[in-house]
Amino acid sequence: MKAMVLNEFGSSDVFKLSQINRPVVKSGHILVKISATSVNTVDTMIRQMGKDLPLSPEPPAVLGMDFAGTVEEVGEGVTKFSVGDEVYGCAGGLANLPGALAEFMLADENLVALKPKSLSMKEAAAIPLVGITAFEGLTRAGVSQGQKVLVHGGAGGVGHLAVQLANHFGADVFSTGGNDAQLNLIKSFGATPINFKDETVDTYVEKYTVGLGFDVVFDSVGGPNLLNSFNAAALNGQVATTVSLVEMDLTTAHFKGLSLHVVFMLIPMLHNYKRNEHGDILSKLADIIDAGKMKPFIDKKDFNLEEIGKAHDHLSSGEAMGKIVVSI
């Protein structure tokens, strides 16, 4: 089968179109004919950082974590799927799990769900990693009806789904962006847009919460921005972040009594730990999507399998909005 193989770590031109063996289906797994995959920041980190990142595979490797496609074969003991089912998931592209930058992919059935009926394959491929991340962060933070929720980076891959999910859960949602296009996109998802370049944290906390702070802050930017999240949160508030690889003074979090939830959604794949929860979340997301409460926003640039390097570059450029999808 055709695949884009990473033979070494480095710049975006290291991917090579290759012919490799088609995976052999095994117990508890399904073989999926891939229609589309999407690019996540962790994919670019693996390519650039190599073995400095503990989750990186050994070259030659096939990256690509998210996928949408059709079940080609089912392994012994598989109960959730049948040949011909349209499915989506996040099931490889790291450690010893080959990914979706290929014509076929082997996937643990617990990491997969039936594709939302209302989405195309391309749209469905944009959902899994970021959708699970958004769902996990918001539910762990206990988002509920009537709360004020702030999403940092509401035009990004994780952020744009977090905004929609928070709305679905009944929250009053606010979200930061840095230009008119991002702010307009945030507004289209039903959130109040905040230009973080024009307004300080103190300014918008006073403006939208009368100085009390937000009940929940979902930070899809993370890193140094975590301090902004702590400053924006209410007393005894909840902060969920997707990027906590940072050294930071937690004094503000301490004196405000904040709870910090670190979301690292790759744990089930890396450690074979509670993988069924990912399949369950994907099924819930499919229901939410098919009920018209959430939809992925796909970046306007199209890429095919052989253009994966260009897709990585586009994500790294910071010019992408929503999710970058690659058609297989």
C-alpha cells in the first residue's frame, strides 16, 4: 500500500512516498481504509523533535493520528463494527502504533466510533484528537448550565470545538482571538469574542464578570498563557489546559484556590489505559454533531497524501484556522 513514511526526523521534507506492507488485522482490532486524516500540533512536534519527545516512534514510521474511513476487515473478538461501517478515531501515529498517512490503518476498536452521519469523511477526520481533548477538558472542569466559561484560542483546532461544546453544555461562553477573522469565527460559534491584543485580562474580566472572574477557563494555548488563565479565573475556579510544559509560579492559583486540569489525551494510546473511554467520547460527540450542536471548521487549504509536508508547514505558519485535513 502507499504511505508517506518518515525515515528520519527533521524538516517538513523528510516524508517520502513509499510502498509498505498492508497491516494484518488482529484480535480486537479493525483494518480501516483511510479516506482522510488531519494534522495536529503533536504531529509536527514528533517530526521536529524526534526522540527528544518520549512518544515519538522509531523511524521508519507512519504518522497521522486522526482518521476517517471505512472498515475493511474486522479481527477476532470485534463486536462494535462490521465490514463497510464508516468510522472515525485517533488510534496511531505515535510510539509503536502506525498512523493514518497510508491507504490502510490498523486500529484498536476501543479507540474508534461510527462516524457522524451528518459529516463528510474529510470533516469527520478533523474531529477525534481535538474533540476528545475539548470534551475531556470541559467535563473534568465540570462545565454546567449558566456558568461563565472562557476559552483561550477559540479559533484553533481544540478551541473552536471547546467553544461549541461549552455552548452545548449551557454555559455563557467567551473566547479570545487575535484578529478579525478569528474573532468573527468565534462569534459565529455563539461565543462573545475577545481580542487579547486590545484588551488586558483585567479589562475583560471586569467587563464580562464584574471583576469576579470566569467559572471555568479552558486554555488551548497554555505555556506562559496559563498565568492569564489563572488571572481570569474566579475564586475556586476551574482551569483546564492542553499545554502545561512550563515552569511557573503557582502563587496566583494558590491564593485563588484554583483547580488545574491537565489534558493529555494520548494517554490511552500510549499506555493502553481506558481506551474504551475514547470510543465512548467519540460516540457522544457524533450524537452532538448529528444533533446540529457542533461542527468542525476546516481550513480553506486542501492537501493530499503526498503534500503532508506542506500541510505541516501550513500548521506551523500560524495562519491556519480550524483544522487542516489531508485527503488520502
